[in-house]
Amino acid sequence: MSKYIGLIGYPLKHSISPYFQQAALDYYHLDICYEAWEREPAQLGNVVNDLRGPQNVGANVTVPHKETVLLLLDEIDDLASSIGAVNTIVKKDDRLVGSNTDAYGFAEALEKEGHFVPAGKRVVLLGAGGVARAVGFILAQRKAASLSITDGVFERATALAENLARYVERTVPGHKYREPDISAFRWQSLESGKALEDCHLIVHCTTLGMKDGPQEGQSPLNFEVIPKNVLVYDVVYNPRMTPLLELAQKAGANILGGLAMLVYQGAASFKLWTGREPPVDIMFTKAKEALAGGKA
């Protein structure tokens, strides 16, 4: 009997995960199909419950379900619990276990593709959803000097800042190093650019500019406010050159797109489901083909 892994999110027209994940599964000749399971929030409970069927191995979880899915699972591993978001579900016997590989994917891409070390750096985080939680966790863990967080809903940014501050306080007994200065600010402050002054890294974690999304073609920042020489990291991967990255490049900033993060987090999920080493090169090749229009 064929087995199945699903990608749970809404919308999913932009996603290329089924293409590179299926290529990885086929590399090992596994009788597993990776499918896109597009579900609105009201349908989340049903699709998660269906995962318990004998034919299913697990799932990836993407926007807007990464936080709400926690309440539907039997177990959450320590990392995902600390972050407060799940992007990978593994079925172990009759139990559904939630994990977070976004944090690993973000960190791997930042180091290997962006050549950026967060320690001692000032960072601005645009967005406070599930991906932003993983990003903020890694930046705090890796000793960023400051982390300024904003979101269209100010209360979400405040909640994430408070959560990260509690994490640092809990995990750094005796304060062996100066803990990050973590704060929240209002989205409207981005218009003046003052919130971006003197920062080293800007990470965009919303769906603004995403292909086939409700705000396709839009950028969270105007050209005038993007500092020169800063690294602008947009976790949106489709299109590969997002509106934000185009503006950042014109402004003289360094840029990093979301494709590498997508593949690295997907590779970590693959290992959790199968127990095998992910064929990362094959996954990258297939992901790039899919973005270039060669979906097959």
C-alpha cells in the first residue's frame, strides 16, 4: 500500500514543496507520495485527524496553521514547544508528534548562503507569525545584540518579543553573555525608516509579495528606507526575486531569498519522516527547476 505525506496550508498554489520532496522520496525508491493538502483554517482539525490513518506518514504545515496546529497534536518536541510553532508532523505508531525544522532551515541558509553570523548584530524582524517565531528563536539563541520585531497586528509583535525575552532569561542562567535587547514596534514606523537605522539584518517573515497570495507584487518596505549594505533576507521563495529583494538590491543592500531555507527545512523534515539522509543536492535542483517553471 502506498504511503502519503501531505503539505497542509492555505493557499498552496505557490508551493513547490511537492516537487522537491517527491524527488527525494523517489531517490530512495520509497513508495510514498507527497501531496498538497490545501485546507482553510476551519478544515484543519479534520485533515490533522485524517493523518492518523494507516496510509499516512506525516505532514508539513505552512501558513496559516503553524501555531494553531499545536493544540491538535499528541506531542510537541522541546524545540517546537519553545518556538510555539510546528511545521512538521511525524506519525509515530498512533501518535502525532509536532516538530519545527524552520529554525534549522533559517540558520543553515543564513550561514551557508548569506555568510552571516548573528552574534553581536542588530536585527529587525518583519512579521510575528509561525516562521517569525522560529527565526526569532534562532537569532536570540545565537546571541544577536538586538532584535526589533514588528507585525501588522502590534499585539502579536509584543507577544513574540515577550516570549523570546522569557526564553533567553530561562536558558541563560547567570547571564553569561549580554542577552539580546528584544523589543516590539508598530508596523507604521517602517514608513519613516527610523526603525531600520543601524541594523545589520532585516528578515521578512510575512506573505507580502508571495506568488498567488492576496498581496502578490507588494513589498513591506519602500526603496527609500532600505539601508545600504544591510542584509535583507526574505523568507518568501516564490517568486525567487521578490518585490522586496528587487528594491533592496537597487538600494545597495545585500540580499538572500527564501529558497535555501525552504529546502533545508524540507530536508530536515524528510529525515524525520524516513530516517534517511536527505539528498539535498537533488532537492535543490528540483526546487530551482520548479521555480523556473519546469514543474514535472
